Amino acid sequence: MTKIIINKKIERFKRTILIPGDKSLSIRWVLFASLANGISKAKNLLKSEDVIAAINAIKKLGIKVTNHKNETKIYGRGINGYKFKKDIKINAQNSGTLGRLILGILVDTPYPIKILGDRSLSKRDFKRVTDPLSKFGAKFKLQKNHNLPLTISGSSKLNSIKYIENRGSAQCKSSIIFGAMKAKGTTIIKAKKSRNHTELLCKYLGLPVLVKNKKTYDVIRIQQIKKKIKTLNYNIPSDISSSAFFIGLTVLSPNSKLTIKNVNINPSRTGMITILRKMGVSIDFKNEKIYKGEKKANIIIKSAKKLKAINCPPKFNSGAIDEFLIIFLVAAKANGISFFKNLNELNQKESPRLKWAQIILNKMGVRTIIKRNSIKIFGNPKLIINKEIVIKNYLKDHRVFMTSVIAALSFGGKWVIHDKDSINSSFPNFLKVLTKLKNND
């Protein structure tokens, strides 16, 4: 079946769980390992469709990959080591991270390469990366709406650039960093604050990437890489964006407590934690460590007895961009009116998520007001659902599916949620982990 039916709320639980590897780090490991000189090894690599698409992409570029039990090996051939035939096609499937970052790596491709995506990815804007990459010297053929499929033709004479990235897009910033690694001279990016996984991996690998942190933006200087990139052996921490669904479920489930082990708590990814704490939620970090540049910890969450509404400062947005659907669910049970604004990036994801937030909340009986890129949510601490709700036609956005499941388990009613295979892009065993909580054994 491609749909699931949920007609019973979850009972209280006290559990410890482990979430699969971080998707952002998994894809970046694949790309960096393909550029390294030698064999890189990874454990706890996320085996989702997005990551598999990244592995298939580097295979098409002449890179050997092997899997044995929980260990993946990538046999890197160096920053200029890709070897491939003419007229190849790379399918990024649903992954904006792969689709955009790999364009930066391919700015010097000697043959044109066509980049494809699924129905959802093909609706997303690629001009945000093709514009700066064109300044290096690469050429692109895009659809009229700047969508996929597109064709990239590289240049053997790449020039460094100066670029202002003002959207707060880590994908755009990372794509430029990869392109700059192959361009003569020093590229300078003035980037609005966003996820910094790429910069941290560059620092750990000793690459010539210098970051100066300002209050609202970063200045990143990248020099052409002329030496070998060292291999990257990585035990990938768990994904905080996937953890968000279980955090939200715990917050909304009375008398419950959850520990999620070994989670990536990079400060550029913990906006949801900050927002929920301001709403009165108890969330603690235990056993904090720095691992190859990234912070990780066990996260301990307790259910909330009273939830406060929030007028959410936009400065938290970039650190919570993938978690807002769950934050909105929590706001639906808060006491008062919550207000979130400057959420334009929310509609640049797999589906127009701000619109889908409104659809889900309205189906639940929660009043909302959307104006441009903002939403007001009129919380109801006594909200209980006693009707049937059907969720479908959402472009198979995995986060819409998982948010709907959490809403069903938290608020009751009968939910019919279509396209359960959408979770394969980021969290294939989502429902299995949920079963452990429901059984509470």
C-alpha cells in the first residue's frame, strides 16, 4: 500500500532511540570523498534515496564505491580525477543538496553533463546556483523557469569571483565553495548565515577555505586547491532534522520522555531547539563532543505541560528551516497566537511548505493567517481531533508525510496519509522507529 491509516493516538512513552546518519553530512561526505586522494570510509551513512543518488552520481563520474555491512568505501581519484564518457546524465532524484552542490564540482567538466531530477526537484529554482557558477566561466542551458533538467558545460579556464549570497541558502554557498576550489585566485563570498557543514569539513580537511564570522553574515575566502585532498573516515552523527519529528511527538505526548543518541547539534541546525525552549519545552544536551568539526550530543526531551505562543525572531529561521512544519504543530497546541515571518525559503523546498502547513493545520481545525511569507497560528491547548483527515497530492514531500503522521499520533482522529514511500528520500525506517515508541518495549 502507498498510504497509511492512523486512527489512534500514541500512548505515553519513555525510550532511548538512535536515528540514522545526517543526510546533509552523508551527501557531503560522498562528494568530498570522491575528490580525495585514496580510500575514505564511512559508518552510519544514511541509506536513503537522496544519498544513493549521490553515490550513483559519483559512480557515473568514474569513482568506485563499495559497501560491506555498515561500512561504505569511496575510492577517491583527486580533485581532477573524474573520468567519464560523453553525454552522461546525472539524476539527482529529490535531492536539492546533490543537484546544486555537484554543479559546483562540475564547473570544469570537459564534456556537457545533463542534470535531472524528480517531479518535485524539477520545480525548484536552480538559477540561484547557475548565476554565480556562470561567473566562474561555466555555461548552462536551463528550462525557461530556471528548473531542471539542465545541462552544464565546463571551462578549463575558471576565474575567481566575488559573490553576495543573501538568501541564507547553504546549498548555494556550498556550490560556490566547490566551484572556487577549481578557480584561479581567491574567491570571496559574503553569505547570509546558514548551515556551515561544508566549511567545517573544509577546515577539518585542511583546505584553503577561511571563514570570518560576522553578526548576520560570514565572509568566506576560498583559494584554488593545488594539493591532494586527504581521505575522510567518518562515523556520521544522527540527523537532527529527522530527530525533529520524534522531538515534536514527545513534546505533544503527555507524560513522555525521550533520549535520542549521538545527534549532530551543529549550531546552524539547532534553531528548532532554541524556538521550542522559548515556548517552554524542556530539551537538554548530554555528553556533548566535537567530532571532526561538528558538535554532537544525546538529546533528552520531556513532554510539555504548558506551551507558550511565540513571536519567532527571524534570526532563528535558517537554523530551523527543515523543522518548521513540526514547530507549527507544537504552536497549534500553544496558549496564544504564534507568529513566524520571513519564511520565503520554506517554499523553496520539496513542496511549498508554508502552504502545506496551512492546509494541515486548517484540516486539524486550527485557525491560521498567511500573508506573503509569514504565518499566524492560533493555538488551542485543548485541541483534540475527532474527524477524518486525508493528506495527499503534496509532491511526495517526505517532511509533509512525517509531519502528518506526528499530527495523527499527537492529536487523534482518523488520518489517511498517502505516498508513504516519500520517506525513502530521507528516512526510510521512520515508521519502524515509530513502532518502537508505540510498543514502548
